[in-house]
Amino acid sequence: MEFFKRTPNIDFIGKRHYTYIATAILLIASIVLVAVRGLNLGIDFTGGVVVEVSYPGVANLDQARGALEAAGFSDAQVQSFGSSRDLMVRVMTPEGEDVNKVGARIADALRAAEPQVVVRRTEVVGPQVGRDLTEQGGLALLFTFIGILIYVAFRFEKKMATGTVLAAVHDPILILGFFAATQMTFDLSVLAAILAVIGYSINDSVVIFDRVREVLLGTRKNISTKDMLNLAVNQTLSRTVMTSFSTLFVVVALYLFGGETLKGFSAAIIVGVIVGTYSSIFIAAALAYDFKLKPQDLLVVKKSDPELDALP
Amino acid sequence: MYQIPAWRYWLVGIVLAVGLLFALPNIFGEEPAIQVSRQDRGSMDAGGEERILGLLEASEIHHTASYIEADRLVVRFASVDEQIRARDAIQDAAPGEYIVALTSDSRSPGWVRWLGLKPMALGLDLRGGVHFMYEVDMPAAIEQTLQRLAQDIRNQLRRERVQYQSVNVRGETVEVLLRPGASVDVARKLIKGDDPGITLTESQVDGATQLVASLTPDRIKQRQDLAIEQNVTTLRNRINELGVSEPIVARQGLDRIVVQLPGVQDPNQAIRVLGATATVEFRLVDEVNNPYEAVQSKRVPIGSKLYMTREGQPVLLKREIIASGDQLTDATSGFSEGRPAVHVTLDSRAGQAMLKATTENLGRRMAVVYTETKRIEEGDRCQGTRSGNQCTQEEVISVATIQGVFSNRFQITGLMAAEANELALLLRAGSLATPIFLVEQRTVGPTLGQDNIRAGMIALVIGAVLTFAFLAVYYRGFGLVANLVLICNVILLAAVMSLLQASLTLPGIAGIVLTIGMASDANILIYERIREELRAGNSPHAAIQAGFEKAFSAIADANITTLIAGIALFAFGTGPIKGFAVTLVLGIFTSLFTAIVCSRVFIDAIWGRRRQLKTLPV
């Protein structure tokens, strides 16, 4: 079976203005969503208390809310978690008491209403830890971008590196937009997913640029930049789509069967794989073109380490 | 026609065989077990094993296996019920002799254990247990050091008769204001000594000389490291008292300590034992002044301090501390004349101080002050003394008349039985020199851990089956090879994880699932290349050769970018996220090896040796 019987010949570079507009709309929508609705940040970042409990039968949300209100947790968020029997209670930075005792007090309050409640998970994150985790997450993002920028600039060329990284910056913004729109909890695992997506998306762009260099070295004729980039995107299109499919299969399985804890993580990767594939095909090469990438830029760059290439 | 060298076959064969061996322990699963270690921390021997097994037999509890591992006896059971009964039976039959920890252990047969092979270590989110993160109060550690330095300076100046107006700790320095005419040179020498950790500056204040001593950055760093190490050691001791199997106590970053207690279900008991920075001080009661008067006039006599007893009565205590918690060498709870008591043993220095104090004050009263330090947030109420975001609650837990002269052995009474137990536990494990605060706490119940494993495995199997089917349909014969390659990849990944004993977390399982998807990428790159070469009219053998060669640089580049993200995650991530980074990074290496080396060997073995090869099933 083959999706593309022969190498397709789609003029990605020529049609780039349409995709630019579409991208701009998506980006602006995401930024507006994040600015207006905001992210539903998990306690990893805000600090607070989360208690996950399991009921013997169907959990009664109103009863649970009532019990918590009676115990003084009027701002507690109560939602079902995974199944109708499981509940998640979230309390933001409680005031006037030892944060470490709140988990036990929530459990006691719920037990008072329904004695058979089983506590499955308690998480208490102090505000200072929340700030630190946010800071470390930001550092990890920054480190990833800088590391990849340096690597791509070193292996390829500055204009390609910029195109690649801009295409990869685009992906997390859209994922953030998605989380702002759906108000799914944004926690540490989602941040980890975003980092994995950045690696993944850049991976796609890198394969395309790798092909650009090969096209140039292989044809050795006076090919125009536009044709060179188009050819590379088209020649790798089959692979790009295939890899996205195989990755999507596993993350969809993860989303559907991996349990409630991994829902946000897998949702972020699903969105990331889709937008990452899109940005690699439609944006990375087009940006390099608009940065006035010339075949000569690439010819000056030394060919890759001969030792590395001789290995297989 | 091109054939790959024979050593490649050997390499792949050996790596896969070793990989299979290391991955093997994971297929046996786990069952409930107890870990028995001796209370006196001696090692378990065959005699001990016989005794325990005898105890179990006497209670008609059947075990499935027993063996000694790292000084501890492990006994496995078929059910949790038997496990719990076994623990109770041992504790009832031989109280105080053994520490019994509930755990679960691999069902792997004896020869696998004999080879030292272990299954993957499960993270807390899969095993169930509690995770705590403590912050060490570094400013307090420095403050303590400065206070001690100030006291030293006062003593030295007094001894050498250098007159001074004041010696005070201010900020991160000690300010020494000399009287006019006092010898500055002598003072300098006394304060600085040959200590390279102190720097001195001199200035004039109203005609008098002021010397300011501050600690060098090296000395501060040294003090901070000490504070962490002291606390780590103390926490370890306290955890031993709790009887937890395979606890983790580790420093994290500059001022944090992570504690993981697998299997512990009640975080509050653990918090009470681990977290409270409780210490006791022994002080004499001020018998001269009236405490009620001091309460009314709000004036506390010089040299005394006002305290409240548990019953709410005021009591005036002398400021001098006879002995404090860090001078305790042992404390056990028990009974004294039918009442709960803590039997205390002090070190020799404190013993001498106690001897002197009791000799001079026979018939007078001595009090035990219990000090508990905890962290509070802004806006929280503090029932004791507040300093920044820390709240110190001091309470007089016993006031007793000194009945006789004693030195380093005595009893504290006036406690409830449970309190005596807890206080003794805290005292015995040693007092925390620098206060620590609990800043993060995560508890995962055992059923949730099991559910997480099941969900992760289901997702893994379904994801893998989908990918396998897709690759087989799309690339036919080569797709089947890719599937074989992906299976090898998972086996190798499991082998490396088992070998390194890196904890597998739920995001870690997600990382393995993701690795399957992403590892297909390398295969896809190669197969797409082979198809292209075939389309360009190359012979099948040449197409395979060229496919692998030309795809290599793309595969390498693509994996290095993911590797960079993985390393960032590993460096900045914590807990379960680190588990994700570990599987992601290890998965990159195993998938590179399997996709490039293994798959080449498989393809060569199937198609590379056929002389008349017209087409390839790709």
C-alpha cells in the first residue's frame, strides 16, 4: 500500500501565503484564548491540594460539594475523574491552616457524608514549590529551544535553523491555545508533553532540511531555491505523513486507555503531532525561503561529519 | 551484491540474547511480601530465617518463597491477607525484635535472583506510597552559626579582659563594638584566630572601634551542606524506625530533601514522625519570681522566660539550658511506677551539666520544654512565636521536682502513653539541628498504582498492535520486519531499565508507548528510501544498501533533536516527569540500535542472500 504512488508535486512554497494566513489566525486565536480564558493551571504550578477519592457506587457530586462546604472548603472544585465512581477535589492555597493537614480534612469531610469513600491519591504542593516548578519548566523549554537552535545551526544553516525553531515555537503556542479552549488541567506532565512535541516537530523539519541539502548536492544543477525546497518537502511527504500516523496511533491509544492521569499528557501530544506535522510541512521550509535561503548558503556549509555517515 | 559482515550478526545476536535475559525478570510479576530485618540492625542469618518461618508455620500462614537479601529476610505470600497476618504474627510473637515492612517482591525463580537480575523498579505512582519534599531552613542554619560565633567571641573577650560594649548578630554578620581604649589588635586576633572562614572589617563608631565579622561564601556553603547532610541522616534514621522497605532519602538542589516511602498509606503518621522539628530542653524553674505577676505586669524578670504548661498555667523558667535534644543519646518509652514515661540517656557533657544542676537544686523543680517548629504561610495564625514564615511553639510538657541527684540517666513523666511513644521515637532518632519544612506531599494509594499499571499496559498493547498492523499493511514484508524491530526495541528498553534500576513511572510507560510510535520513524525513513531507490530503477540489493545509507543522516539528526528535549526534561524534571525523560532518552538509543543495526541484519538475513531477487516486498 502507498499513499503516494509517485513523488507528489505540490507547490508548497508558492502557496505559502495561504498557510501563513491560516497560521496567523490560529496563532492569534490561541494567544487571545490564553489571554482571555487563561490556562487551568494544575497545583504543580499554583500550589494547592488535590484529593482523588473513589466511591463504592456512583459518586454524588452535590453531596460531596455540600459536605466540603460544611467543612469550610467553599471554594473547592469537585469534578468526576475518569469514571462515575471517582471524584477529584481541588482546593487552592488554603488560608489560615497547615497546608499539609488539608488533605486529611478533605478526606474526613467526604467520609462524614459517605463512610465508604477510599482516598486514592493526595497531592499537596506548597506555593514555593509551585513557583520553582514553573521556573524549572520555563528553563527546560528555554534549554530545549537553545540547544536545538545551536544544533540545527551547526548541522545546517542559520536561515534553516531559524525557520525550524520558529515552526517549533508555533506548536506549543497552539497547544496552549487548545488547553485554554478546553480548560483541561495544565500540569507538569503536559509541559513534558510539550517538550516532547518540540523535539518531535523539529525532527520533522530536520528530515525535510536534510533532504534539501541532499537535493542540492545530488542534482548539482542550477536549481532555484523554490524548486529545491518544494522538491525536498514533496520527497519527504510520504515519510512525514506515515510517521505522524504511527505516532498518532499510539498516543490515541494512550489517550483512550492510559487512564485519567495521562489524559492531558496524551491530548497535548495528539494536538502537538498534528500541528507539528502541519508546521513542518507548510511553514518551516516556507520561512527559510522568505529568509532568502540560497543554494549557495548550503554549499558553503561543510558536508556532515564523514565518520558519522560511514557508520551504517 | 553486497553482504554485511558476519560480526554484525554476532553483535545483534548477543545484544538481543543479553537483552532478553535482563528483561526476563519482568514477566514473572509480583506478589505480596514482607521484609524482616533485625531491630538491632544486625544481619539476618539462616537461624533467623528458620525462626521466622517457624513462627509463621505455628500460626498456619503459608508462604510461597523465602530468601535472605541484603541482610534482610524476604518472605513472599500468595495474598495480601496472609501478608498482613504474617506481619502481625511476627510482631506479636517477638515484640521489638524485628522490623517488619510490607512490600511486594518479584515472583522470579531462584536462579534469576541468583544471577542478580531484577525487574524494573516501579515509581511511587505505580507502587503506591508517599512522597515528601522538605525544605531545609538555611537562614536558620546560618543564624545558628552566627549566634554560636557571637557567644564564642563574648567568652573570649571576657576571658582576655578586652572590654566591649556589645556583641550582636546583625543580618549575616556579627558586630563587635569595643569600648574606647580596648586593644583592637588583641580583639582582632581573638575573633579571627586562624579561621580562614571568617573575614573581619574595621570601622569607627562614635570614637569606638567596631569590628564586623562575616562568614566567607565557602564557610556558608560548608554550613549549608552540613545542615542538609545532618537532616538527611536524621530522616533516614527516623524512616528506619517507621519500618519501610526501600525508602529513598535524597538531597535535591540546594536546600531540599526528597523522601519517598513506598507502601506507606497514612501520610499523616509519617509526617508527624519525620516532619516536626521537635526538640526538648531541660531548664530549671525560676522559684524566686511569681509567674502570675509576670503575666499580669507583662514584665518577665531578667534571666527568666515565661512559658505555658499544657494545662495553660504560666511558669517562669531560667534562661540557661541544662541539656537539649541534640545531647540525647537514647530515649525509650515505657512505664515508670505504672505511668507512661520516657527513659532518657544523655551524653557525658550534658550528664555532667545535669549532675551539677541537680546537686545544686535538689528539691527544686525542673521543667522539660517541648519545642515544635513548623512552617506557616502568610496570613496563617501562629500560636507561638512567629519569625518570618516559621512558627515556633514552645510548651512545657512536664514540671517535676528534682527528687534525687542524677546525671545522664533519668525519666520524663507526665505524658500520655501515645505521646510518650512518639516523643521517644523522635528523641531516639536524634533531633534535627536545622529546622525543615514540608513543602510538597504526594500520596498514591495501592489500588491507584495497580490501575495505573493496568491502564498503561493496555495502552501500550493497543498502541503497539495498531502500529504493527499499520506498518504490516503499508510496507508488507518489510513492515513485518519493522514490527520485529519494534518488539526488539521494547525488549531492549525493558532490559536497560531493569539493568539501571531507573524507576518506571506512569509517564515513563507513556514514554515507552511514545517510543514505539517514534521508533517506527527510523524504519519508515529507511523503507521510504528503499522505495525511492527502487522507483529510480535500482536493483533490490542496491536499493537496500542505498536506503540504509542515505536514511542514516536524517535518522541521526532527527533523534538528536529529540534527545536534546529529553535531556532538558531530565535535567529540570522531577519525579514522574523524570521517569518520562528516562524512557524517552533510553528509547532513543535502543531505537537507533534496533532500527539501524538489527533491522539491517534481519533484512539481510531474509532478502540479502537471495541471488535472484527481482522485487522487494516493501
